[in-house]
Amino acid sequence: MAAPAPALELDRASRSFERQGGPPVHALREVSVEVPAGGTLAVIGRSGSGKSTLLHLAAAIDRPTSGHVLVDGRDTAALDERARTRLRRDTIGLVFQSFHLLPHLSVLENVVLPARIAGDPDAASRARARELLDRVSLADRADDGVDGLSGGERQRVAIGRALLRRPRLLLADEPTGSLDDENARSVADLLFELTRTEGTTLVLATHDASLAARADAVRRLAGGRLVDP
């Protein structure tokens, strides 16, 4: 039996951006890395090292200038915009440093939102959202507005939202970057525990060495290239 495809594979992936009146910016340079299904990878590096560019390619938000990015065995560069949108919707979950919650929606409605966009049955989606809110210790805040939540609570809501549709791949960009030490530890515990129990592959970009050390593998970016951690 053939081995399952990696959840994420970058094969000599590069991304350059044209700059008016100057040479192109090489944000990522021939990066090759594989993340097996159910694995965890931390990508570390200074600001401007290419971490966010790598995550944008992994999320099929952007295409590589050269090389290949495969998500669940599918080459994102070969997909049209509609197919890449479906891939993000059905296969990828995203967690951001700044949460990106909608202030006019309740906690529960924020978590349910991806399912509503996808047209999933409402009753099952709300039940799944309430299950996740219970697991992130926010079941009693389901009907509250998100403006009244702390930063750590908002990030827990964002993690629940990202996991709602059981993505194969979860991408987290500095998920603890805006939190104090206590909340950062709590969110990190939750992130790794939930991805383990959900069977989700986790790729995170972080400046936090203690967070990175919890991943199965750590890779460091410098000047858009992978170097030894």
C-alpha cells in the first residue's frame, strides 16, 4: 500500500515580488520541506525571514514563483482560483496573531462562521461549535460578544473556529505573539492538545523558542532560505 501523501510539501518553492524602480524581493528561496499527516512543524526566524510568505503559500493564498507547494497531495500552482478557494475552505484552518474575530457576532457565531460560508447544515455545525467551545473552556461565553473577551480567550475562540470543519492542515502565524506569558502557555497547551486529538497537522510560525520546541520538527528561515535551527 502506498504511503499517504504528506499533509504539506514544499519542493524548491521560491517566491519573489517585483519592486518598481528596484530589483525584485526574494522572500523565499528554494525551500523544500515535508510535514507528514498528523505531524507538527515550527518555522522560526526573525521578522522578514520569510515565515509569513511560507504560510501564505501553504494556505494557497499565494502561488510560488517557482517550485511546487502541495497540500494534501495537490499542487496549488496547478489549481485555478476557485479550486484554491475550495482547498482552503475544505482542507486548511488558519489561526492569526490578531485573532480576526468579527465584533458584531457572538462567540458561537464566530466559531460557526466557516461552516455557514461553506453551506454546512446549521444544526450539526452549531453542535460542533459548542463542543469545541467546551473543549476550550468557553462554553459559558457562547452567547457573549467577543469584545468582552481577553486576548487569550479570543485566541481560544479563533482556534475553535479554525478547527470547526476538521481541517487536515492547521496553519498558525504567531499564535501566541500578542499574549502575555501565562496566556501564551495556556493557548500553546490548547493548540497542541486539540490538534493531537483532532488528528490535524500543525504548521506554526513563531518567534517563541519554547513554543517551537514543542513541535515534532523545527526549521529556521533566514533571508528566505532554510538553515539549520
